[in-house]
Amino acid sequence: MNFSFDEYANVNSPVHRWDVRAKIIGLLVLMFAFASVEDLRLVPVILTITVLFYSLSQLPLEFLLRRLTYPGFFLVGVVGLLPFLSGNTIIWQGGIITIRQEGCLAVLLIASRFLAIFTLGLVLLGTSSFLTLIKGLRSLGLSPILTDIMLISYRYLFELGHQFQKMQRATQLRGFQPRNISRRNLQIYAALTGSLLIRSYQQSQQVYKAMQLRGYGTPTQLRTPKKVTLDGYSAIALLLTLLIASSLIGFELFL
């Protein structure tokens, strides 16, 4: 189970060279612009912009496909029934199965926006190390408590994955066959999940006590805020991205 997003953070691409603060602002604004799209004429535009950003990031296609699997299943589960239930215009009917035009168009719009936003999110997470992203968010004014929570949560995703693999391997050595779906297997999975939650809670308590012993939470001397500077390349990239986002929103509002 691989939770890492920054395995390609050291690639030298135009997106990697973009200052992390400008990248966070630019890509988040662009994602919000994608989320506001309701006009189907803009679907090819947002998909083209997404392909352009992903190409510029030089991330391998496998990186996207590997992480798209489970969210893709979730999306199919959410919108999979729309073509059969939503709308009045019937484009095909066979027995009790009816496919409606409005539902198909809604699926196209939702799936396109989901794919575009998800891919841009991967570009953001995959082109900087997680620590660099946290530092960028902190310099943009994110609360120290939230940054600590994000850092510790990300760190313990790997620990939880390791613990789960150990427990799964132990059950397999005792004859457990995970591919079979049965009541007994579901009970075993429920027991594994419960054990994992209890172990996680106990470990979090130990880690918090260890952090307190090292001075976590005690008041520290405030540092003088550093002057925010941005290189020309990052500033131009940010302006272009904001221009694209504002154009999409303007098209949506006025056309």
C-alpha cells in the first residue's frame, strides 16, 4: 500500500521549478474555476488545460492511473445510475432499462470536472515534497496547529499501512484467504480495523507525550516575519494561471 505522493518531487520540470507558494495559489484557484464549470462547451477546454499542466509536470501516466483507481470506483458508484434515472429525453430503451440524455450529459460533466480537479491535485502534490508544501502553506498563513496535524497525519499514514500489512500477513499465515467474500472474512476485516484503530490511538498518545517532553506546545519567541519575494518565472506562471481561471469563470457568468 503506497501512500506517497512526492516520489517524483525531484524531477526538473517547468511545474517543479514553480515557486510552491505561487503554485498552491494558482492551482487551487484553477481547481475552483473547474468546479464552477456548468457549461458543457467548456469541458474540452478544462480537459485540454489539465493535459497541458500534466504534460508540463513530466509526471508519468502510471502515477495518475495508479491513484485514480479507487476514486474512480467511488465516482462510478455516485453517478453510475444517473443515465438511467435522471431526465426525460430517452435515447435508448430495452425492456426495463432506459438511458436518458440528461443523465448522460450530467455524468459527462461531473466525470470531466472530477478528472480535471483530481489530476491538478496530483500535479500539486506530486511536484513538491510534502514538507515543502507544508512550508508553503505555513508561509501563506496556515495555522501552525493545522500544519502540525497535517504533518503528523501524513507521517502516520505510512505507519498505519505498515501495521495493517503486518496484521494481514499474520492472518494469512493462519489460513485467512482475503480474496473470498464471506461472513467470516467480513468479521475478520472488522476485527482488523478495530485493532488498527485501537493501536493507532495508543500510539498517538505515546507520540503526543513524547512531543510534550521535548517541549511541544510551550510558548516560543516569535520570529520576525520574512519578506515575501517571488521570482519572475513564478510570478508570470501565477498570472497566466489566474488569467485562465478568471476567463473560465467569466465565460461561465456572462456567456
